[in-house]
Amino acid sequence: MDRQQEYVLRAIEERDIRFIRLWFTDVLGILKSVAIAPAELEGAFAEGIGFDGSSIEGLARVYEADMLAKPDPSTFQVLPWRGERQGSARMFCDILTPDGEPAKTDPRNVLKRALSKAAAMGFTFYTHPEIEFYLFEPAVGDSPLVPIDNHGYFDHSARGVAHDFRRSTITLLESMGISVEFSHHEAGPGQNEIDLRYADALSTADNIMTFRTVVKEVALEQGIMASFMAKPLAGQPGSGMHTHLSLFEGDANAFYAPGAQFELSATARAFIAGLLRHSAEIAAVTNQFVNSYKRLWGGGEAPSYVCWGHNNRSAMVRVPMYKPGKGNSSRVEFRGLDASANPYLAYAVLLAAGLKGIEEGYELPDGAEDDVWALSEGERRAMGIQPLPNSLEHALLLAEESELVAETLGEEVLEFFVRNKRVEWAEYLAQVTPYELSRFLHVL
């Protein structure tokens, strides 16, 4: 038994933890949980906990159903909202096959494979997400959604519900060792943003899953509803998860080149070129729901076109204002990711796209300095700026044809993902929407 496992067992005894929740996600990024007693943990560390993988979306087929969930002791944290009298803790798990091999269909393992490839090239991948979400009054039947306030970007209101909500959420997150950098009210009514401090991509993905759970728990405690849906309100901004990306070689930021344009190294420029070239084919992963495309094509500073720019918030990839002499702050911001994405799969394909640009020496096209949305279609075409997919169906067609997506996700994950999403698209098309009824019912 290693020291980390010994520390966890000791902490559980000292803190009188009664329940250990083992967490993992299905292929769609939905959090799964099984609780075990402290007496079972040593065996879980050694052999894992068996479960029926065929009952979890995308993990296993019926004839190969047996799977093992093996807790990662480095992710141990006490759950602060459960109360002193029934102490609970959580750990994320790696999913294994019965013979102890990493399951190819485990999203956490998909990201680990991508990170291993980066490590073989000498890189560590760091990410810093800005997570947006809406807060609503409790829904009653089919009544319209009612945001908890009508405030806007950076608004401050004394005794405001959103202000208190963010404070409670951040307090819980930091008690779990998840550092928060910024928080504020976003542009939509009831919309908020909390930015997690940068970390390696695997830790960030684990933190995002924990973040979503904490936000939902705090909302329930306060009698409101939280949603990470990409576009819950027509005519209002969608909820994205803009993520700052960087590669490090040891302690040195591989994206930093003093004296270069925007202080971006050749590695950074090739990485951005990879993001641009492959962004359309990975869109089904970074924007995985039918509703996601209503954010991408619904205005509100969402990126609809494949381009990059320096400090240009209409671009899909933005190079933030650099800080002279602070090389470790060099980074790029990918704005095409929505708040409901599976972070393990999304970060895996983003990393794969960037590394492909480095491996193949992609040339970075000219950046867009104008407001891309204000340009005509002809102007965008002349500049070589292509649109992102405008629907889940379009995105799936591109993903199916992509060697990069197949290689990164693996055939099993890609096959299930596409099949599941085609069902979602078919069900979506079968709906008769309120728009159709109000527009056509009385005139046709």
C-alpha cells in the first residue's frame, strides 16, 4: 500500500468518515456514484469495486458487463455539505476491466491516454476553465423559467441571491481544496460565472465534475435551481466554459517566446493552428447536445466561426493580453466549449488537436482583428474563415469522418457516442415546438 492510500485510510478514521463515495462518469459526462463503508476501502484500493458496466451509458456491452471501479487516493476529499454526524468523502475512480486493464471506454482513461502522448512529447497540459451557469426559481410544472434576478454583467446588488450563492459555493469548493480565481454575475438574468484556478488537465476535469455537484447542492440548499444547459433562455447569452490552455516543458511555459508577436512561441502558434484545423470535427465532443448549437449560433459572444485573434472576443481562439516578463502566463483561450461538455473527453480532443498541429508543423493563418460577426459572408470567405457546425447532426457527420477523433476517443467510445447522439437528434426532430404552434397553428 502506498503512502497516499495510507493517508486516506488514516484520515477516514481520524475524521470519523462513515461513507466513501466513489465517483466516475459515463461517456456523456454524467456523474455516477457508489457508496462504500470504510471497512471496504482497503480492498477497493487493492482490487477495485465490481459493478455492472452494461448499465452505465457507453461503458460496456451486455456480454462484457463486469467492470471494476478503482479509487484514485490522490482525489480524496471530505464532502462538506453532508454534516458532521454523517461524514462523507469522495474519490474519483479509474474504471478497469476484470483483468485489471484500464477500460478503453472510461472517459478519465481517454484523457489519461491523451496526456500520456503529451508527456511523451515532453509536455504537461494545463487548463483554466471559466464556467457559466444559470440560477432559476424552482420550476412549477411546465411554467416558464424564471431567473432569480434581472442583473447583468458584473452587477453587484446588496443582499443579492446570486452574490450569496457564489460566496457559499466558493466556500465549499475551497474547503475541498479546489481553488477559485474569480466569480461574478454574467450578462444574462440569473447567469453567473465562477473561474477555477489553473491546474493540470486531469485535476481540472475532476474539479469541474465536483464543481457541478457543489453548485447543484448549494442551489438545493437555497431553494433554487442551477443549470449548466448551454442555452436555457432564448434571446439571452448561452453558458460556455471558455478554457485557457497552455503546455509546459518542465517548469518552462512552452507557449512563451520573449520578443515574438504576442510573445507566442512557434509551439503555441502550431498548437493554435491545430485547434483551428480540427475544431469542426471535434465540435460534437466540445458541444455534445442539440441545445449546444443554439449557444454557438445564438449570439451573445458565442463563437460561430473558426478563427483566432489577439484579445478578440468574437474569435473562437483568443490570445489574451500578455503580461511582459511573465512568461508562465502565456496561454490561449478556447471559447468553443460549452458548460455541459464532458470535460474528460473535451480536454482530450482539444489536446489532441493542438498536439497534431505541433507534430505536423501546421502554419497559423492570419488572425482576425475585426468583429467576425459584423463581417459579411463574402468578407469571411475572403479571409478563409469557415463556420463551425450549425447543428448536432452536422457535427456528428464530421466527427465520424475524423481520424483524430477516432484515434483520441477510441473506436468503442466514438461508436457509442455517435449512436447515442443520433438517437438524441432523431428525438429532437420529432418534437413539435412552441415556435411552430405559435407561428403556424392559426394561419395554416
